[in-house]
Amino acid sequence: MKILVTGAAGFIGFYTCKVLLSKGHQVVGLDNINDYYDVNLKYSRLNELGVDKTEATNFNSLCTSESENFSFIRMNLEDREQLPKLFKSENFDVVCNLAAQAGVRYSLENPETYVDSNLVGFLNILECCRNYNIKHLVYASSSSVYGMNKKIPFSTEDTVDHPISLYAATKKSNELMAHTYSHLFKIPTTGLRFFTVYGPWGRPDMAMFLFTDAIVKDRPIKVFNHGKMERDFTYIDDIVEGVVRVIEKPATNRIDTKAYYKLYNIGNNDSVKLLDFIKEIELNLGKVATKNMMEMQPGDVERTWADVDDLIKDYDYRPNTSIKSGVKSFIDWYKDYYN
């Protein structure tokens, strides 16, 4: 298949491209390489995919890589002129949209960016899927849509009408927009509600990276809600295994209107106490963290836990990486990458 992966210089997008290429697919990666976090990490990921940084910096120019099956283009999803040109020239079979302005707390400071990327950009993706005969759109949603939900574990059957951050609201909006296009234009869409993803090459704004970096540099770590937090921490390999299974399974079996639209949780099917997660980092670093216990941050929730039964049933998805193994892999990568 020929697959467009947006957010290809991002954490999950990078790994998704790697696995798709290993399976023989033709992949075009797209990313705007914004400066929400260190762009050097993004260029390093692209370098792992065989893309030269000098070429990758140019906007709207498709560049080749060392892999004959991979090419990359730097582009903004909100660019209504260039995005359709790309779809027209490349004739994609499937689109995997992982590009978005990420981060719950940052959405309190810079809401316009979330509207541009997550709403306008997603609409442009949907329009291109509609106009250029895309057989399946797989897109990233988020566990943040569950907001103030008290029922554990979180199920896609739960009501998600109470988001507590603009980021969450944009992800809920994406699901509604996808439903509309599936209903009106018979476009098969599959939304994946990601839970807390961690692992090598992870984002510097996520807990795994922040804690490790602070402990290594003898800085105190911020522990919100006085440590009374639990997260469905999911290792990157398990996440991408699920994403690729969804991409590779044809959506042509969706014969009635309702079935054109699907939603799944994708996580570890478990909940880990934040303090236990921190303890595993300390053990791997051989250092004890200085912990600043703090109040809950606006937009945060106390506990997440994914019910992934539907993904297990439909795709035989079985996350199996333990926290012990996953944290060790991240720490090993961190030490190597940062010498």
C-alpha cells in the first residue's frame, strides 16, 4: 500500500513509518517540524528514517531518503493549497493522521495553534480523503476526551461530553468531524484514543522524559496531585503494533453506514501509579529523585485506564511490554542519545 503518515517527525509517527517500511509499504511522511519542543530531536528521528536535514527543512518540497520506499515533505496541514496537490500527485491508498498540536497544558497558553492544526488541519485532511479516493483514514484521538469521566476503565461507550482542556475539545471535535464525513461520503475512518505513550525517542514534554532529565541533572521533579495519579502508561512498540494492524486491515468490510466510522481505545489495558513509575526510573538511574509535591494542574485528570477489549477482539491487539522493561529501554536510549 501507499500510505501517508502525518506527524512523521513526531514520536508515534516516526515509529509508525519505521514499522510500515519494514513491512514493505510505500510511505510518505509529512510534518511541519514546529518548535513546540526541540526540533533537533525531530530531525534526528527523520535522520533515522534516512532523510537529510538540509532537504527536510524546505517547505512543500518532497524529498527522498536512503530508503527507496520512503519520502518526506515538510508541510502545514492547514495549507489548503499545497495539501490537495500532494494528494493528487501521490495517489495514496490510506492516510494515517498523527499530526496535531500536542500537549494539554500548552493549550491553556496558545489556543490558536490548536485550532489551526487540530481543527482546520483535520478538516483539510478529511476534504482530501473525500476528493482523492482514500480507502481508509486512521487518525489519532486521545484519552483526554474522557475528561471528568469517573468510570474505570474508560470505554468508548462512555459519554465524553465534558472535556477539561482545549486540546481534549479539539480531539473530540475530530471524532465528530470524522463521523460526519463517514456518514455523508462513506469514507471509512478509524479513530484511536491514545493513552500515555512512552519509550525511546519520546517527547521531551512528557513525564518519562521530564523525570529522567531532571533526576540526571540533579533537579527536583514536579509531582502533581501530591503523587495521587495513575496513568495507563503504554510502551511505544505496543502502541505502534496496534496502529499498524489497523492501517493494514482493509476497511472494505464496512458495509453499512454506521460501520464506516470506528473508535478504539489503544493503551496498555492497565493503570500504573505515578509514584511506582517514578520509582522504576530511579532504580534504572541509580538515583533518588527530589520530589516537589504539587497541586493538580488545570486540564489534568487523576487516573486513566484504557478498556481495549474491542481492539483485542477486532485486531488481536495484545500489549505486553512491562513497565520494568519499557522504562529500562527508555533510560538506555536517553543515556546513549545524550551521551
